[in-house]
Amino acid sequence: MKKILISFVIFFFLFNNTEAQVTFVIDSLPAYTPVEDVLYIAGDFQGWDPGNPDFALQKNNEEKWFIQLEAMPEGTQIQFKFTRGDWGKVEKGPMGEEIPNRNFTFGNGETVGIIIYNWADNGGGNSTAAENVHIVDEDFYMPQLDRYRKIWIYLPPGYETGIKHYPVIYMHDGQNLFDTYTSFAGEWEVDETLNEMNNQGYNVPIVVGINNGGTERVNEYTPWANSQYGGGQGGLYIDFIVETLKPFIDANYRTLPDRGSTGLWGSSLGGLISFYGALKYPGVFGKAGVFSPSYWFSDSVWTFVSETGYLQGMKFYQLTGSLEGGSMVADTWVMHDTLTSEGFSEEEIFTAIIQGGSHNEQLWKGSFGQAYLWLFQSFASGVDEHAMNRPVAFPFPVTTSLPLYELAGSGVISYEIITADGGCVMHNHDVSGNFIDVSGLAPGFYLFHAVAGGERFSGKFVKLR
């Protein structure tokens, strides 16, 4: 009996002195982090020294920063933060706020992924937002949720000196739209894209960016709860846009407030809430940019579409990358088919699967301009649908065939198609039928001139793909 007791004591002693290691790997850094800087870990296990060379991180074969700490007894707890050499360059939270010390207990995993959102010193970098991007309010009150949120606004070139009114796109994840400094993993470059489109002769809209709430993002961007991830406050978030934010923007800026000139746009959960918001308030929104939508979050989305049914004058631009994984691609096509079964036409839904595209800002920023042209084609190309007596180049946009229904009864047609910079790319002086084959044209904006039945006609159209 005595031997058994001694053996048990020895076993207990050895068991409770098992040591464990941990490797911290930095999975994501602010895009503005200086490439020449070294990262350090500082904590209670090394005297909170922010730049101790013995605790400098290294890069692995994937070019990710990492550090492996010496083994400690299982159950040992440590507190720590990451720096770039001193406390003036310590990590900060998603909104640039102070964050509590990180905690880790040895024995809870051998490798831990870390996301660093911001640095205290702005990384020595500068804002990349264009001059025509402004902050409406750092703390705009959301009465529906009793929270505050930073609101951005992009104003088209010439807005300050003009009298023109503009469509408005309300976009989510505002910190990722205009500025690399505030972005999570790179920006959409909405401002650069629209400014360049303006230089090319397109009309561009007002864009309102609403910052996500960090830990509240899942809550606010999901209309229904998920058993694993929670959420379900998306209805109140959309109410905020409709009842509070949009009235403020319409009252203080030169907007076109009608539904046909107002859209929602976002990616991932932001794509889901954009889709939901357009269906919930079809009298307010007539368009939605639905990028990488998280339809998987709740099966209630399918019931919601069925209960809502067809909405006249609504347009959806769906986009998903082929490499997004899970059911993303399949769900996007299922939603396309679901909408068409409810009565939406192919002219009202555009679905694109981008080969090689992943779930990131690179995919979304690269597709933003083309999606804008499809959703807001009439405004973008300068066509006033209400003022045109005979719209010879509708429906917008076109892919392979330019319809000529209004001219087909006039007999022989002669036409020319001209690029935005004045170059003639197609012409024919002996045409009959209902269509012109434009499959060989590059994507872009074109002018169309025709003579039929002794009359001259003009129009504009956007060519996709």
C-alpha cells in the first residue's frame, strides 16, 4: 500500500509539472505597417520591455511574423501586447482605441493566430483618402441601437462649386472603403475608382460610408440570429439608415432621394445586410451591390425572399469569388435562381463569379467600378431616361447584342458606335433587324448614332464582359 501511495505522489508531481510551448503567429497587420519595422512581444513574463531584442518576432516561410516562447508549466497565465519597439508604437483596436492586455494560458494550444488592427502612431503612415472624402461625424448617434458610429462621405468632383444633385450609395464597413490607414486588411479604393471614372467622363454618385462597430458587426449586419455566431440586430441597423441617416444626408447634401437613385452596398455580412435592406425597404432603395454575400448565415433569408416576392424596379448585382470556399458560390447561384423564380428578370439581376477571386478587398475593389456602371447605368452614362422620347439603346447594359426595337420598324438603318474619347469602333450603312452584334466590343461606355426612316437618333450604352 505504501509503494502504491508513493507511486501516485510521483505520478501526480510529474503530471502537474508538464510544460507546454506556444507559438504566436501574426495573421493580419495594418496595411500601413512600415516594412522595415520589427515586431516585438512585451509582457509580464519579460518585464514589459517593448523593444527587448530577445523577444523580437521573426518571419516564417509564409512571410508572417511569429515568435515561439519558452516552455512553461501548463496552467501558467501570461499577459502581453505587441509593439514595434516602444510603447508609442503599441497595438491598438479596430477603431484605434486602447485595448486590454492579451491573455494566454499555457496548455491551451501550441499555435495561436493574432490579428493586429492598428498602431498607436499610425505606423508613420498618412491617410490615403482622397481630398473629396470627408468625415460627417466621428460619433453619429444611432437611436435605434443606442450606439455611436463614424460616418464618411465621398462627394463627387465639382460638388463644392456646382448645383447638381446626385444619387447616393450607402455602404457598410466604412473604415475599409476610402483609407488604408483605417482599413482592416486594405481598402476598397472607392474614392480613387470613382475619381478616375469621373476623369473618363462618367457621372459618379455620393457615397456614404458607415463604420462597422467592431464587436457589434455581426449583430448589426445580420437580420436573423445564428446558433453559433449570434447576431440578429440587422433590422434595427437598416432602420437607422432609413429613419435617421438618410434623412440627415438628404437634408444636408444635394441628393437625389428617390428609390431609383438610392442604393445599399457591402461585402460578406455587409452583402447580406445590403440584400436584406433593399428587400425590407423597396420604397427607399432601388439597387443593391451584394458582394460575397453570407447567405449561409441563416436559412431565414430564403423564406424572406419568398415572402417578399417580386419588387418592380429593383436591381441586384451579386458577385462572389470562385475561391471563397464553403457554399458561397453555390448559394450565390441559388439566390439568382430564387429571385428569377419570383419574377425578377435577367436585366434586374446580374450575377458574377470571378475566377480566382478570394474573400477580400482585392476582389471587391477590383469589381466596384463595373458593378456601379451596371447598377447606375443611366446616371453614370449621362442618359436622362425620363427625357428621352425614343430610347434606342435600352435596356442597359448590353453584353452581346444591342437591341434596336424602336428603330426596327423604320426599315434600313445606318449606324456608328463611338467610344467615350470619340473613336468610331463600329459602323454599318445597310442594317435590318432588331439587334446589332456588339460581342466584339471591349467592356466600357459607348455613344450610339443612327439614321432610320429619314430620322436621326442618338443613345448611350454600357457594354459588359
